[in-house]
Amino acid sequence: MDFALTAQQKSIRDAVGKICTQFDDAYWLAKDRDGGFPHEFYDVIAKAGWLGICIPEQFGGSGLGITEAAIMMHTISESGAGMSGASSVHMNVFGLNPVVVFGTDEQRKRVLPGIVEGREKACFAVTEPNTGLNTTQLKTRAVRQDDKYIVNGQKVWISTAQVAHKILLLARTTALEDVKTPTHGLSLFYTDLDRARITVHEIEKMGRKAVDSNELFISDFAIPVEDRIGEEGRGFEYILHGMNPERILIAAEAIGLGKLALSRAAAYAKQRIVFNRPIGQNQAIQHPLAKNWMELEAAWLMTLSAAWQYDQGVSCGPAANAAKYLAGEAGFDACQQAVMTHGGFGYAKEYHVERYLREVMIPRIAPISPQLILSFIAEKVLGLPKSY
């Protein structure tokens, strides 16, 4: 049992970290204040080839695993970029996994190089206003007409739709009342985002202003049959394949952000003098920060374990969900404690920790709530009766 990063993994961490040094606190503070997608950061990451870290080599990627992607996303978040930087590349790193696994060779050759090279951005449209995480109840319909599907419906909390060229869309192709089980009859599409047929409304939110979140209104949107991924009606099965790696990556980002907040808090506690002594000399300051460090380290080990399981082809649902839960909670606690350590200055934007606290709410809430993870572990691991 070896807990050390390999030489390759260390080189990934160091290379990505070096790129991130080009984008300092002032850059991310301005993005948090003014908004606007961080194209400069995205383009540098793309140019260096990191968007294709999980894409097979024959399609222009690096062909590496979720473990390496998690190390990269952790590094981006911890660099000072936080969720603003991580979320700008997150979708393109993991999101097209269903295309990689279930797409045809023609589809993979047609769509993956654009993502790897950074020429195209994609958004992932699953969630709807009235269904939330109850994905089997999606109302967006795709009706086949000859060589195309006509789609109508709504999606919500769709990240990067303001700047995306492509959309990975889940829609119901068979009415719910006509299927044997609710998981059947959903189909997955990867196609051009036609803004003449898809109206994108940005949602104002408390953090991560640089990466937009949106509600989509879809009206008579035509999708060619050749843009359907896999078989009609099996889309739910396909997106499930990408949910565990998504949980692993979001966990890595939460931990990176928590470690960033912790490092800022510890540095401030060393230099802030009150009553003629650094506040870091007081155990009331030391102990919560020490606890944060232990919780973040434990969550990181769980995340690496989940990533290793996924890369080895081992069923990793419990580990991936546990990693996301532990990372979300540990990251939140560390960011909150960083604000408290700074006292009144923690509320000031110039010290950055208030931004971290706002941003860390994202991996705590999404893509699945901590309560549903607890229910999953109770049912699937402990064998308790289903509670919902």
C-alpha cells in the first residue's frame, strides 16, 4: 500500500501549479467583483493540454485517470483560483465522459478534439426547475421527427451556458407513463447550442460570479439523430457513468479551497498581534485550525481512494459519495474558520477569505446534497430501508 504520489502525478501538480501562478489574487478578486468568464486562465490551461487530461490519446488527450484529474483540480483550487478557476474547466475535464465511453468513433473524432484544444466549450444540461435531483422525472421532451429530434422544455443551474458552444442534454424521448421503469426513456445528446432556440437567462448568485449559472428555455430545438449518444432511451444509464468521477473532482476542488483558506488563516494568525502577542499563540485560534487540517487531510485520502477505485474499474459509488460529503463539510468548515480567524478583516474582500466562504457553498450543495449522500450510504452500504 503506497500513499505517495507517483513522479508523474507530482509533475502534474507542479506544472499546473506553475500555470496558476500567472493568475494572482488581484485577478480572481476582479473576476469576483466584475464577473466575466476567465478566458485568459481557460486559454492557458487549454494551450498546455490540460483540458484533455482524461480524454483518450487517439482523440488528442492525455489518456490519464480521474486520480490525475483530481490532483489537477485540487491544485487549481488551492492556488487561489478557488471554485472560480476550477469551475471554468470542470465541465470540459469530466463532462464528456459519456461521449468517450458510449459515443461512436465518428462522434468521438468529431467532438473531442475541439474540447481538448479549447476551441469549444460545453455545458451539461440535466437539472430542471421542478425535478431537482429526481432525474427520472425530467419533463423536457425530445420527439423524433425523421432524422432529427425536436426538443422543448426547461433546464436550470446550467453552468457556462453563457459562453458554451455545445450542450450535453438529457431529455425524455419516451413519455414516463409509457416506460416500464422511470429510468428508461431518457436519451442523451451532444450538439450545438442553438441560441435561436435556447434562451439562456443568467442566475445571479452569492459567489463564483466569473462562472455563470443559468436557466435554459428550450423551444422547438432541432437535434440531428447523429448527435444522439448511444441508444435511444438509455441516457440515464449513460450519465450515471459520469456521476462518480464528478463527485471525486468536486471533492478535490473543495479540499483545495479548504486548504487555501487554512493557509491564509494560519499566515494571518502568525502576524496579527493583539494584546502584545500573535493571535496564533492562543489555543482558541490554534485548535480549530488544527482540526481543519486533519479533516481536510482525511477527506483528501478518501478522495484519492475513490479515484483509485474508479481508475481500477472497481465499483466506487460509496467511496465517491463519501469523498464528496467529507470534502464538502471539511472545506466549508475550513473556509468559515478562516473568516473567523481574521475577525472583522475576514469580512473584507481584500483578505479574500470571505470569497472562499461564498464559493465553498457550491461543492457543499452540488451536485448532490449532503443529506442525499447520507441516505445513499445508509441504504447502499448499511443495508437500511430506503427513506425517500
